[in-house]
Amino acid sequence: MNETIRAAWVIGRRDFTAVVLSKAFLMFLLGPLFPLGAGILFGSLGESIADDIGGDVVGISIPAEEAQALIQTRTRLATVLGDRRYPELRQLQPDEGTPKQVLEAAKALDDGSKGKLAAVLSGSFDQPVLTATSAEAEDIGPELALLISQARSGTDRLQPIRLDPVDSSAGGEQRAQLLTGQAGQALLFLLVMLLAGMVLSNLVEEKSNKIIEILAAAVPIDSVFIGKLLAMLAMAIVGIMVWGAAGMAALQIWGPGLPNLPVPAVGWPLFMLLGVLYFAMAYLILGSLFLGIGAMASTVREVQTLSMPVTMLQMFVFGFAFYTVSKIGQPIEIVACIVPFTSPFAMLARAAQVPEIWPHFVALLGQGLFALLVVRISAMMFRRNVMKSGGSGGGLKALFGRRKTA
Amino acid sequence: MGPYAIEARGLIKRFGGTTAVDGVDLRVPEGSITGMLGPNGAGKTTLLRMLLGIIDPDEGSRTLLGSEKPLKRAHEVGYLPEERGLYQSMKAVETIAFMGALRHLPLEEGRKRGRVLMEEAGLGHAIDKKIRELSKGMAQTVQLLGTIVHRPRLIVLDEPFSGLDAINQGKLERLIRDQAEAGATVIFSTHVIAHAERLCENVAIVAGGKVRFDGSVEAARDRLRPQVHLETSALDGPWCAALPPGTQREGHWWHFTLPDGGPEPLLNALIEGKAGIRSLSIERPGLHDAFVSIAGEAAAAEMERAQAEGAKP
């Protein structure tokens, strides 16, 4: 075992130095900026597109007095609840024709104007008629009904409510902690996927470089795998430290302007520690699995083919863990905490919502043992498939027994 | 610890339906230079990989530096694989130090020794260059230096001469001799008989996955009788009866294997019978002849073909 650790250290040290001093590491540090930038870009694009399209417009062809009351009510409510909450209203002139004719004419019109006519309200407050498609009617109908009721009641303003503030509430805190859990899971997933891919390409490079033969002749294959995994983990932790420092600096600069972040159930310091530990475990499990794939494949193309299902499986795993965030204590959430692949994600979400600490010790131990098992299986497959070694004996004996001759 | 650096008994390795190594017994004396001769596909690389513990045999056992678990002795072994490979973005001296560190040499000591070795090899100017900046021959030398930086007791070189020009081949031969003089055991595989003939005390001739001969070069050569080439002015006479069976004649030339009794009785008969000796040479068979005799014509032809291909620019 000592030799395995020593050799893993030698290999890990080389890989760590090689990666940290490479341009790829700079890309790794900048990596999170890309999804962030893409999010901001597509968010603003979406907003711009929504602005261009505009909201629904409903033509109103009802008695003039009622039409005015309805438009005023709509304006008043939109001021308080948001402009997009209610459809825009446009009073139609009597000579514009029947509602159906108006809608047909609007369809033919192509003047590039925003907010095309989606429906026409006719009749009166007592007997309103909505001319629209079923889908539009389902969407707009209740909102119009609410506006008509409000306009008929003649209440001119909303009842003001005096605020008696408290620091937190059970409902609000639960919601906030749930959000913290989900955010933690998403971050964990993003990091793990990024790193596992790097480990895989690292091993493939090693095979194409033909260095693996030198390593295999000098040290146990297990230590090659462990060294590579730990090097990438160390690199990721350096990355996290850099991002953390940047985040702290951002807090110092813009801190007062930022909203208060919801405090996780176990508290911020422990939550962050658990975050790092669960990240390490999730990465070790997935990374060793990817190493196993690298072990089975002989070419880069084979690696791509084989890693696709695992990536899809990982998406499923993440989806499953994400689903259980709001199901704390239910059987499905407990299953997610036990299954090694979902466990790091589910347990992190749990740390955000449940103050109990002891389950984390059990989970970390289980995840660590499972990661070790996957490394062992991967190394065994590597010996068999790549180094063309290993006899016909297999199963548990091959996994846990000491090698007879080497 | 016995007198052998490597001992193999009944090693068998199969890949699918093919038996790459078929019941090999082999002994490599400590402190010797041993050449493993055989054509491509003879099983040399597979055998070396099994001896080093990179792969396990399907059957049989091996002892490397006294241990049945070769990886336990990895720190005392230097190995240059047939397929060369180095980290392209690593500096030459760091590469040597890393290869030493894999085999228990402290990194700083590896750097120190690496610098000295590179200076001695005439690569002082390339110490801090990255591998990708070196020529193929220089990179190969760096890998070789990484193989010996930790001063191993056993050096295993798989086709070390392939890809090297004549000058570098000469340097490599010198390095192998130096390592042996320093007390290391060296075993290398090759399909170029001349290298083995110049360097080795022992050879293992491998063909068809089997070791056909394992012993000293002298013993291999001694398996064949010397060849006599005789030119006479006379073409017939009573002296012809003294020529051994199987003698071949080409004009005035006679070619035959030296009889058991040695050259004297034959010479007496030739002189007394007035054969008119114009020329007489007795040629001791070389390792190539021994190889042909042991491994067969087909294996020898394959070796020559591989050698010719290796010599192509």
C-alpha cells in the first residue's frame, strides 16, 4: 500500500504541475465565466426578443363608458403588479367591423408593429363575449374576467397594508434553503463534469503518448489511476480557491448591494466544507468511472462513443438528485442519498435543509469506499484490456486479492 | 539471491487463440549482457513485459532479482520499451528526473544526475529544452538516460537500436558496455544479430514464441562445425577420398564442414596426394549461422527483412 501511495504521489505531482502550468488551466479558471456569460447574453437576448414581440393585445368593443373603466382599471393594476401581468387593451372603433373581421384584418396587417391583436372582447360587462382561439381564451379569459370584476366594483385603489417586519419565516426560510441546495447541486454538477472530462482526456493522451508502458513497468496501475485522479482534484481545489477568492473580493466590493444569501441549515462554514468534500467524492466516483472508460477504449473515437452513455447517465443522475431536493425525508430522497452516484448531490441538498450532521459522515465514508471500488475495477479493466494482462480468473478475487506474480 | 538476475520457468501467454509465448525457460546471469534475438512477432516483447511484471503470464513463473513479484523490484530495474513515449511538454532534465522518481530516486537527485548524464551524452545544450523541441534521436537518448538515472541493477531494453543512426548506435553500444562494467545486468532484444555479436556474452534465440537457445554466444557458435574452403590445382586424385561426405565443389573450390578429427589428417592427405593447395581457409561459424541453424531459415530471412526495413531512411 505504501508503494501505491508513493507512486500515486509521484504521478499526481507531475500531472498537477503539468496542468497548473499549462494554458489549459487558465481556460479551466475562466471556464465558469463562459456559462455565466452565456446566461447573461441569452437572458438579455430573450428579454429583447420578448420586448420586440410585445405582450398580448385585446381589442375591446364594448360601450365606451365601460371600455374606459376597464382600461383605467388595467392601467392601475399594471402599475402595482407589473405591465406584463395583464393583456394590453385597445379600444376598437365602431366602424372597424365585427370582432371576427377585426381579427382577420389584424392577421393580414404586416406593419411590424408590436403586440398584434390576440382577441376581441365585445358585448358588455353584464354579458361579455371573447372572440379568440381556445388557447388564447384559456390564457386571457380569466385575466379579463378579473379586470371586469374589478372595474365593475369601482374600487379605485388597492388596500394599503402596513408591514410589520420579521427576520425570517418558516416558509420563506425553507424555500430559500431549498434554493441554496439546488444551487449547490448545480455548481457541483458543473464542476464534476468539467473535471471528469479532463481526467478522461488526460488518460487518453497518456495512452497515445505511449507513456503508460513506462508507468506500468515502474508502478502499480492502481497508483497511476489514483495519482491522476488526485492531481485533477488538487487542480480543481486550486481553481475553487481562486474562484472563492474572486467571489470574496466581489463581495467586498459589491457586498452591500447584493441581496442576503439564504443561510443553509448546517451553517455556511460547514456547508462550504461539505460542498468541497462532496465535490471531491462526486468527482472521484465519476472520474474513476471515466478512467474505466478510458481503460476499455483503445482510440479517442472509442472513448467518445463510450463516454456518451455515461454522460447521459450522469445527466439522469443529476436530474434525479435535483428532483429529490424538495422531498427531504421521503423514501425517494433517502434512496438518492444512498445510491453512490446521486449521494454527493443529494447530501449537499440535505445539508442546506437539514441541520443533522452525522448522516454526512456515513455518506462520505460510503462514497469514499465506492470510489475506491470503482478505481480498483477500472485498474483491473485497464490491465486486462489495454495492457493485455490478467488471467482467466476474475470476480471478487481479482478485485480484492493480491496479484500473485506482479 | 541466486546468480541469475532473471529466471523464467514454463512461461506461457496467450492472446485470444494465439500463443505469443509458449513455455519459455530462460536464465539471465547477473552482471551479463544478454541479447534476445528473434524476428518480429517471435514473442520477445511479450516475454520481456512478462518478465518485468507489466503483464501476467497465463502459466509458469518468473523471478526477477530474486523476487517472484517483479514490480517489487521495479526500483532496481530500468526499462526502455519498444514504443518510445515521453511527455512532450516536459523539459528533458525533468523527464529524466521524473523517470527516476518513478523508481524511488528523489526528484532533486534525479535532476542533478540528469544534468550530468545529459552533459556526458553531449546533450548539455538541451537540458532545459522541452521534449517536443528535441530531434527524435535526442528524445530517444533522453528516454534512455531516464532508464538508467536511478542506477538500476537490471536494465531491460526492448529494441534499443531501432530508429538510431550509426553514430547513436555506437554511443548506445558504449553505454551498454559501461553499464555492464559498472555491475548492471543488461538484457536487450534485437533483430540485428551484429549488435548482439559485438556486445553479448549470452544470447537467447526466440522464434515462434519459444526460446530455442539460451546460453553463451560461444556455445551458440560451437553448435556448428567450422567450414573449410579449399582451392586446389588438381581436380582429381586419391586425396579426394580424404574429403568428408557432403563436400561441395565449385570449379577448383571445395567447401565442406571440418571433420571431427580436425584439419591435420586432411592436410596430410592433400599434400601427399599432390592436390596442389592454392588456398585454404577454415571459417568459424558466426552468430548468424548459429541463428539460422537454431531458429531456422524462415526466422533468419524474417530477421534480415526486418533489419533491411530498419535500415531504410
